[in-house]
Amino acid sequence: MHLLPIPQAHEVLLWAVKAAISDLQTEIGHTDQQAMREDLQKRKEILSVIFARLGFSGNQPQSL
């Protein structure tokens, strides 16, 4: 996946997605409403796919 021409952009994007996944995991653990938990879990799954695609793009080293 090629998104940004700036060399550091890939690393920063990986860091931001990883942080968002971590934040969602915490929020899921603190949410009582089932519907909200399911929505947060879906968002986390989507971000996990994005993280995997960014991390294994082969274009940039993985340094997280």
C-alpha cells in the first residue's frame, strides 16, 4: 500500500493506527452497552487489517 511519499509518514501512520487499536481495546473493556461494544470491536478489526497491510507492504521497514 503506497499512500504518502514522505519516508517517515509510513512509520508515523503505523504508530497512529497501533495507538488507535490500543485505545479501542481499552474502550471496549470499559463499555457496558453490547451494541456499542460490537461497533468498537468492528472498528478495531478494520484498523487491525489496515495495520497488517501497512506493516507488510514490503515498501518500508517495520519498526514498531
